[in-house]
Amino acid sequence: VRLHFRGVNEVYIDGELVPESLARVSVFDHGFVTGDGVFETVLVREGKPFALQRHLDRLARSASGLGLTLPAVGELEQAVAAVAGNGPRAGRARLRITVTAGTAPLGSGRGSGPASVVVAVAPLTDAPPAAAVAVVPWSRNENSALAGLKTTSYAENVIALEWASARGASEAIFGNTVGNLCEGTGSNVFVVIGGALLTPPLSSGLLAGVTRDLVLELVAAAEKDVPLETFARGEVEEAFLTSTTRGVQAISSIGGTELRGAPGPLTGVARGALSDLMSSTDVP
Ligand SMILES: Cc1ncc(COP(=O)(O)O)c(C=O)c1O
């Protein structure tokens, strides 16, 4: 591919860099029609993507789970470098890689054409240090065909986030079908119970967050099922969210019940460890 620099706000689409206003996907695209696609959101700081290899590895896992063929890694890397480099030079940005099944007839069946590949960047403001969260009345299905895959079928997350915002929360938390803590709409959750830092295991149906993995590598934490009831019973001493855009973010209240002293000491340790890592490297 040839990627010519033409200025800011350029989007990579199917092999070309074009101005945002000309970046168009077909109305027959199966990603648009059914949500048949995979994506990644990568943090970009001063034009440089953070932990890109981990995101590309997860994109490959998601694509394989959906049976989609990705473009060659070199093409994706080149597209990311071009779009990240053309985006906001100062501060933070979010870069999104989206790959869908391409055009198809207007039903659930796939077409035979090539995938649609889009890489786009948008500015990103700093996340506040703490967030109020709400536990939604719907469950993550740990037995779903999509469990653990980062697909563009995100309407469940959209509804959950709307539900949480209407209750003054900035993230919605899902339990799974057996009543254990799972994850947020776009984040993973860590809790401190009895002084131990815990996070739900992959088997709970969550998406294996890049930030979750980094925190597990940086601080002492165990992957363990946590019944949602522990929140209502007041057993959770501290809690925090992890995500590409939030980093480590303390949870200040759950369903309107304050977690006193947020951010707690273990949250502070995790937050400090991630921020030290991020200031020392782009490629953990
Ligand atoms: C459902 C879901 N869980 C967890 C995460 C956190 O993952 P990461 O740390 O890779 O951003 C995300 C994405 O951002 C997500 O969409």
C-alpha cells in the first residue's frame, strides 16, 4: 500500500489514506448490517501507539473466533503507523482498527468479498481518577459464541452504558449468568476483598483486556470468581476499572453506595505501576 501524507484527520480504508469526509463503507457491509466484525482501540500518545503488539494479537484472536481473515500484519502495522502519525501530535488519542466481513447480501449469511479494513484516530481526553459505576440488570453470557472476542456487536454495551448514565454512573458493570462479577462495557474490574486483589477469570465471559493483563503482570493479583453479592454485602474494600482509555481508574461508588476512601491503597499501587510502565515504554 502507498500511504501519502495529506494532513490530519485522515482515515485508512481498504488500502488507502483518505480524508475523513471521503472515508465511506458500503451500506451492504456485513459489519453495518449485522455487526459481523472485530476491532481494537489502541491508546496513542504523542503520535505513538501503546502496546500495539498486544492489540494486534487480540485482533487476530477475535478474527479467528469469528472466522474472519485479517489483512497481513505488515499492512495493519503500516496503516496504524500512518494514521497514528497523522493524528493529534500532542496529548492522547484513541486509534481504532475495525475489520469487518465486507459486503454481503442483506441477511445473516456472509458474502465472499474481501474484508473491510478501517483505521481511524480521534482525540481522547484524560479519564477522571475515579468513576461511579452501576451494576446492570442484564448478564454477560459466558457461554456465548462471542465470549472473549472483541466484536463490533456492541449494542448490549451501548444499552448498558445508557442505563448506567441515566443513574449518574460512567460505567456499567455486568455479572454473568451464574451471578459472578464479569466486566464493564469497555473495561475490566479488580476488587479488594479481605486485603486480596482479585479480578474475574477469563472463564467468567470477559474480554481479556490488554490493561488487565498488564496489571496482572505488574502487581500481585489473583484471577478468581467474585459473586456479585459481595458488593451488596459490603465486603468490597476497594475496586477499580482497567481499560485502554481509563488506565487504572478507582471506583468511587457502586450502584449509589460509596466505596469509602477511593482510591484505596492497592488501587494506588496498580495505578502507579501502570503509569511507571507507560512512561518508560511504548511496547510492553
Ligand atoms: C468489553 C470490554 N472489556 C474490557 C475492555 C478493556 O480492554 P483493554 O484494557 O484492552 O482496553 C474492553 C475494551 O476496551 C471492552 O470492550
